[in-house]
Amino acid sequence: MKNLQIYLNTKGANLVTDGVIGTQTLAALDTYIKGQMTLRHYVMPMNGLVWLRTDMVFSNKFDDFVVCYKNYRIVYVAPASTTAGDFYVYNPLSVGGVTGTAVAVAQQVTKSHKFVTSSSWKSLWLGAPYFQQIEPITIYRDGNKDNKVDGLTRQFGLYGINFHRAGIGNFVNKWSAGCQTVPDAHWFEIIKRFNPGQVIDFTLID
């Protein structure tokens, strides 16, 4: 997680970039998130996820971060992607008369996602527990295929912008058409912190 330390240093931290997520890195991360929450008039999650977008590029990589809070404390940090994979960048969907790749706008929407699980994961979408979008959010529709998130066209609604697993590879590829995704090894650790039917907020900081 050296990339997280590098990212935090660009935000004013002074961390040794050794890749070890210890007390100093967690403290810097918590301070940064709380500062951004205050600046944006967001509400800190008691139990939930905070997504950090590091740039406005369709990189097809897990170069963003997700931070899991439990009782207002950080309990897990993982690499993530808050943008779609290459497949949907170059093959954008058409929704509401607009053709373009869905990209969640930086925002906070309370009680927006419900944790869906089952005793039989095979019966679940993508074969694993996930968070289903249940409240409208704002997205961009980007269809010019230049690998940069332009943020020109906006839509508001229920577009299936879920939080879910993203396989065992190093690239997003077909795993996301606009969802927030996390590699399997980390996703299966994150979901241990949530209960069936639990509803959490969508908080995305860019």
C-alpha cells in the first residue's frame, strides 16, 4: 500500500513510503478523511465505506482506495477502482438517451446501498455478497473514449452503481461499468464487517 502513503503525502502528510499501513499511516488517513468530510459537509460513517478517487482517469487499474469504518474507527483499507474498466470505456452503454460510461460523481448519499448476501453465494449476483444501490446518486456519462473523466454530462437516478468484488486479476476490465470495485482478496475481508440487509452511505471523495 505504498501508493496510499504517496497519495497522503500529496495531501500534506509526511509519511515514510514503506508500504506498511501502521498507526502513523492510519492516523494520517483518518485525519485526511475527516478534514474532507468537514470541508464538504459530509457525515462521518459510524459503520461503512469511504471511497477515495486519486485521479480523473480511466486507468483500468485499482489505483483508488476504499476505507472501511467500524464504530467510527478505520478497520480496513484496500485498493479499489471508482471508475469503469476498459471494456465499458470503449463500449459505453446508452441510458436515458445518453451514451457514455457511468462514473459516480464525488458525493455523499445517505442510506444509498444495502448489503446483499446469502447462505449460498452461488445464488448471488457475481457469486459473492455485494452492496446494492437502493437510492439515486449522481453520475457522469462519458462517451468520448479518451480515457479521461470529462464530467460534462450528468444524470441522477438508480443505475445499478453497486459495490462489489472484482476478481483476482490486476485490471478492472469487465468487472465494472461504473460500479465501485475491490479485488477479491480484499473484498472478502471487507464484507466480514457487515450484516445481511445492513444499509450504508455512499461517500466518494475525489
